[in-house]
Amino acid sequence: MTCLLRKSLRTKALSPFLHKLVGNSSESHHTLASTCWFWCHQSSHSLPQKTNPCFSSNSIPSSRFSNALLQIRFWVSEAAATEPSTSDGLTVQKILANNWNILDENDGDWKSHAAAVAQSINLIKRRLQWEKLKVRLDMLSFQLGKEDLWDDPVRAGKISREHGSLLGKMKEVNALEQELLEHIDMIKLAREENDADLESESLKVLLNMRRDAKEKELEALLAGEQDSCSCYIEVQAGAGGTESMDWASMVMQMYKSWAQRRGYKVTLMDEMPGEIAGIKRATIKVDGEFAFGYVKAEIGVHRLVRISPFDSNKRRHTSFAAVAVIPILGDGSTHVQINESDLRIERFRAGGPGGQHANTTDSAVRIVHIPTGVTATCQNERSQHQNKASAMAVLQSRLDQLEMARQAKFNAQHTESLTDITWGSQIRSYVLHPYRMVKDLRTNYEVSDPDSVLEGDLDGFILSYLSASLDKEDDA
Amino acid sequence: MKLTLSSVYRPHSFPKLLNCSSFGILGRPFCSSALSSSPTCVKPQVPLFLRPPIYSTKLCDLKKWHDWAKGVSLSIGSTFVQSDNGADSNMLCRELKWLMEDAVEDHSLGMEDDDRVKMRIDIEELYCLWTQRVQERRPFQYVVGCEHWRDLVLSVQEGVLIPRPETELVVDFVSDVVSENEDLRSGVWADLGTGSGALAIGICGVLGSEGGRVIATDLSPVAVAVATYNVQRYCLQDKIDLREGSWFEPLKDMEGKLAGLVSNPPYIPSEDISGLQAEVGRHEPRLALDGGIEGMDALHHLCVGAALMLKPGGFFAFETNGEQQCCALVDYIKSRSGRSFCNLEIRADFAGIQRFVIGFHQ
């Protein structure tokens, strides 16, 4: 039995060993390179008010392209009203219409780079739902202009935050667009003047833009209101006893590894172990920017087919595990008000007379929100006080989510990420026998190496789902 | 009774004044003996997690120890639960995780088997410690030398009661009371039989930096030494006054002046002591547990004293053995000094057991 158990644990190389044991409590928190970094990075160049944004070297006398800059300045001031274009009237749309060949990055063809950037801009705009975004922004600006705005400070704060965030997104894309055209102008100018240095310099900038824009495409997938939040992941074993409890713990391990690879901080909040192996249910907290944006793609039922190590007859079993994801709203968001008197706080595992009679390190706490029946449990902390605080945080997020779901009924835009998880909503199949494959039933994205997926290589699944779901919204 | 017991616990060579050098963090050799029922030295031990990481061991050796310790824990099953409501395998495994947390300095990823891990304790000692935990039923908190209590991490060692989760609520009661009464917030509070200093430090926290002081007393010199260490760790020397002595004896100067009085006194009936959970009965100080025949000796003494020491409007909260003692104590207060107290209330702990008696001085 121990042998079987060990096999089923699928413990990988020993490197994450300490992590698993100590729950990563001391792990420092890094933000995701491909997401946060990009937005910040972007603001460091490309803003129109900077006179010389593209050249760090002083070798080029500024008078040489003052002409071009003047033209650029001219259209920058008009940018809000007219579509940005180069001096000879080239726009992003026209670049796309030209169907320039997009070559490999290493081929130093400016048209190829420009077309790639233009394509990215187009995709980003689509993912951000550009036209809707503009309408929404106009609506918010109108609201902000109203005199009675601050009569309701909570609502006003919400409007001004959303306005700021949408405006920021719009400005960034506009800036990217302008920068592209700016450099096309620059290259044309360099060619006219036969300045090889200037040309290669501009080419280099275009290439960088091409790479940046590629990352920004990813970023645009995570433009939802709660996408930047940290989140809780809950995994629950389906029917089927030990085999499905083992599957639930494999799924949880998969998310822990994924999150650690991504540089997120993972904390175990609550875990109900199975009698023989695995877990009946567990909750982890994933801390870091855009955690919710990514993990929301995992909501649903995950199905495993394998020869069960717990079946002495070596039969093939199918097991299910349900995954729920709850965003942890930031301080700026409006939280559901919880009345202290609506709560019942319980010691989770009470027994005996307690007090001085018992020395127990078990200080698990369960909080019941009486009006809704929503509960939250935490047992991972070392003091009851901390368990209570953590359980309260989980409860708060659950009630917030409930409220969001309620509001989502009036706002169809949100329902996508808030699908109620029922055992019917199967999203992915993991087959270890008779063949080996992991397939997402929503996107048909599939991988023939289940081990790598179970070790946390989920990005392909997540990104294909996110882009597919945005495309779907687009069609609608 | 207190005095007779004290002769057992008072070491002959106890220095009356603790000098500061006894609190150095560095270099105290680890004491591996499970029982130190006769503390000849009241130099407080440094909790494991605060010791310097001067040891190192190969990751594979640490893993070997961990597998061994886990195996030992799993072999326990529910044996302890059945014998005396002790820990089960799950609990032991969680404790094991915490022991790792405290013992290992470096939890970074990407280590290989042959890489060395920095440790706060020798790997050999870890084997000793886990054997003590499982075989001798030494309380986990003594093993790691600390207890996480509320948002505090308190040093504990043999000779000092490990603060219980239930007792955390007393601080909440005080917090509620002072939140609507500035006079009580800025007054002097007392925690009698402070042990590790948990209640005193917790209350000091809710009184806030602008609030009053706390006087904490304990008969046991080990407790006073450990409480002093904890108070210093939270830099509350100026706010918490530790006094050695039995109950109200060190408080003669405070008669009628206390804004509040709290205590988690010994309340277990003497005859129950022998049947206690092994971690408690075999390892924790009887002085802090045994409340006399009915378990109410100290509680009665505290109620009588409270009437004398509290100022008008002053608040008290006492922890008891449960519903029976709560009711008996309320009756006792009403019959003995009915007019001295008002708003008497019995409060339950999170397990639903009526645990505390609280009230105000008239």
C-alpha cells in the first residue's frame, strides 16, 4: 500500500520539497514578468510630450529631424480627434490593409516589424473591446462631469477609478500607435537622407516595439475589472472515494506548482484530508498581480481517467474534481458589509472540556454567515485569532463574490467568469490510460504530455481559453 | 495553598533581579531534556525560531528526517485521541510542518539533494525533539519553545502554562469594553497569574500606545522570567510591570485603583489532574492547573480581591472550567458581595462551552 501511495503522490524532483512542507510562508512575492512589467515599462517611452523618446544616444544632432518632430507634434495635438498617421498619411489600418509580409524577427525589414506591431495593436484593440471601451469611457466622463457626482462618494469613487483605469488603457494603446508611426516616419527620413545609423537605430526600436506589443497582447487578455486581483482557489473531490480525493490533491498540487512557477505566493488556508489519501476539499490563496485573471480560466470540473493505484484489480477509473476561484477584491473596491451579529464563530473540531484541560495546536475556526448560510474555515494558521482573521477574509471574498454574481444578472458582461460550478460543467479531461492526453473541452486545446500539465504547465490552456473567450464575446 | 505549592517551585538560587544579559539571543545551548520540573536556572530559553541559523544539513538528510518523523506521526493514528483526547496523525503532521518552518532558515526553491540547508538546530536534535513529542507527549509548544497566540508569538518553556486559544477571547472582551470607555482604556489593568504574559501583552495591545499600563503578577519565578522575556520582545517594558508573588499580594498599592482585572487562574479540580491529557498532566505546571478540590479556590480568591482592588466602574473577566463553574461563580459573587458588582455575564468560548465570567464593579 505504501508503495502505491508513494506512486500516487507523483512527488517531483526534490527541489520544491521544502516549499511543499512549509507552505511557502517565507517565499517572497514577485510580480509576473510578462504582465505587470509591461504596463510599467510602456510608460517609460512613447509618451508624446517627451521630445526625444527613442534615442538614448546623443550622436544624432536633433536639428536633423526637427522637421519630422514638428509634424509629429502637430498630429499629437490633434490625436484625440483624428486617426494618427505618418507624414505621408499612413495609418495603422492602412498598414494592415497593405498586407506586408511578416517575416522572422531577425530579418531586419521595417515593413515586417511595422506590420507585426500593427497586427498586435489591432488584436489588443479587439481584446479590449475598443469600441465598447470608447462608449463606456464617454459615459463615465459624462458621469464625472455631473455636479451631484459626490453626493454618493462610494459610487463616485467607483466611477472615477474605472474612468482612470479605462483612460489609462486607452492612452497606452494610442501611445503605442503613435510611436509606431513616429518611427516609420523616422525610417523614411533616414532613408531620404541616407543616414544608415539613424535607420538601423529606428529599426532596432521597431523590433523592440514588436516584442513589447506581443506581450501587450497577453496583457490585454487580462483587462477585466477583477483580473488584477489575488484569488482563492478551491478544489473539491467528486464522488468516488479515495481515487477522486487523490485526484483532487493532484489538481491542487498542479495549481500550487503553476502559481509558484509564476512567482505567486501560495498559502494553504484550509484542507480536509481524505481518510486514506488525497483531499476532500482544500482552499489555497494565490497572492500576486493578475492571479485571478489567469486562474478564472480554470473554473469548472476536471476529469481524470487512469488505472487507479487504489484499485487492487487495476481497473480504469474516471474521477472528477471541481475547481472554484474567488477574487480577493482590493481595498479600493466596495465590499459587502458584514454585521458582526450575523456571524456564528465555531471551533471546528471541539471535543472534551477544553480550556486548561487540553493542549492542542488545532485552533481551526469556522465562521457561518447566518443570513446567507455561507461558511468559511481556516485551520492552517498557528493561532485561533489568526485562523479567525483568515476565515473572515475568505468569508468576505465569498460574500463579495455572491454579491457580484447577483449584480451580474443585471450586467451580462460579467457572467462569463462567474459560471456556477456544477458537476455538469466539465472543462478539461486528463487521460493517463489507455492513451495519454490532456484536452480542454472548451477550446479543444490539447497536450500529449499529462505529466508536464500536472506539474503546473498550464499557461497554454489558460491563454488559449482566455483568447477564445474574448473572441467569442467579440462575435456576439 | 499557593504558598505551600510555591516552596516546591521556588528554586533556591533564584536571583531576585534579572539582569539584562540573561536575555541575550545568542548561543544558548539547546536543552534537550524533556522535563525540567526543577528549574535550577530561570534564564528563559530562546524559542527555536529566534535562534541563529548556525547549523546546516544536507537537504537529503533533512528529507530523511522528515520522512521518518512523518512515519512516526502516521503510526499514531487516533491512539492519543482515544486514550486522552490528544493529537491525531493529521495534527502531528501539521505540527511537523510548523517545526520545519521554525527550524529551517532557508526555504528557497530550486535546491538539490546535496545542497546544504541552513538550520537553527542540529539535525540530531530534531530526531530527539520529535521523539519527545510523540513518545513522551511533550507539548509541541515546548518543543519549539513558542506558542502562536492571537497575533503574538510568545516564548514558552517547561514551568509555564501554554496559553490556550480560548483565553484569546478575554482580550476581545477587554477590547470591547475599552472601545467605549476612555476612562477604562487609560486606567491601570492587572493580569493575575500571567504565566507567559499572554493576557498582559494582549491587553496592552488593545489599550493602545495612549492607553494605560498593565501590572502582571505570577507566583512562579519561571513564569516571571519568561513573561519578562516576552514583554521585552514586544518592547513593552514601559507599559507592563511584572511582579512576582501570589495573586493580590504584589498589588497592595493598587487597592481601589484598578480599571480592570483579568485572570486565567488554575481551575481544574484536583481529582481531575491525574486523568488529564498527557501533554498537560505530565508536562505543564500543576501550579497553573490545579484549582483545589472544586477547582474554585483561586476563582473565589480573585472575586473577593476584585471587590477590593477594582475602582468603581472597573471591569473583570475570569476564565473558568466550564458551565458549572461559571454558574457557581456567579452565585458566589451574588451571595457574597452582591452589591459590589453589576452586569455579571457568562460568555461562551468558540466551542460553545460557557467559559468566562465577566462583570463590572459598582
